[in-house]
Amino acid sequence: MKKIIFVCHGNICRSPAGEYIFKSLNDKFDVISRATSYEEIGNDIYPPMKKELIRNNILFKRHYAQRISDKEFIEADYIFYMDEENYYSLISRFGHSDKIIPIYKYTPSINEIEDPWYTGRFDKVFNQIYQCVKDILDNIED
């Protein structure tokens, strides 16, 4: 089973949304989400993002934010990041790798997933992540 990791800065908004949206659409992959930073370690999904998941009928469970580990990086087939900051954090830690991919790679209309913790646009971010995940599923092999 191929392993996918969705990555964002704190692992409390965008990456858990990616994880649970993906799991709601496909169960043929091993999917987790992680942070690039230590800032939110142990914290649950941020409440406004939880509301978006609930509003869109996406099932999730209690979440504990975690930073991506060396072992997880090595074992992953795909690591989908949300923005340039995430990308630079990943390559500065792990080096360049073909498995580090923007979540929007297959969605030409999107060129970054903004951090809703700062912008407050949780509905926009949810919709963008949902579209990106659908496009990922249309383009990768299980």
C-alpha cells in the first residue's frame, strides 16, 4: 500500500483537512498528515477547520499534531505540501526529492493553499484542498 503524507506548517488546519478528505474519497492508500514545525505538536484540528470538515460531511477523529519524522519521510511515496514555506522547510531538512510535491500539482487553477489560520478563509481552503485531492486521485496510481 502506497504511503501519502499531507504536510503544512502546524498540522492543525490544512494537512489534516487533506488527510481526512483523501480518506473520505479513497481507502487504498496509507494516509497521514504532519507538520514542518514544532509549534502545534499535540494539538487537535483547529476548531474552524473542524467546522468546515463537519459542514462538508468529512469524518475525522481526535487529531494530535505531529512533525514529520525522518522515518516517515523515507517510507512515504508522496509528500504533498501546501505552500512555498512548507516546500523550503522540507527540502532544507530532507534535501530535494521527487516525492515532495505541491498538493496543487494536478490543479492548474490553484498555485498555493493559503494558511487559513492567518486569513480566516477556512471555506475557501477546504474547497481548494478538496479539489486538489480529487485531482491527485485522478493522477496517481494505487
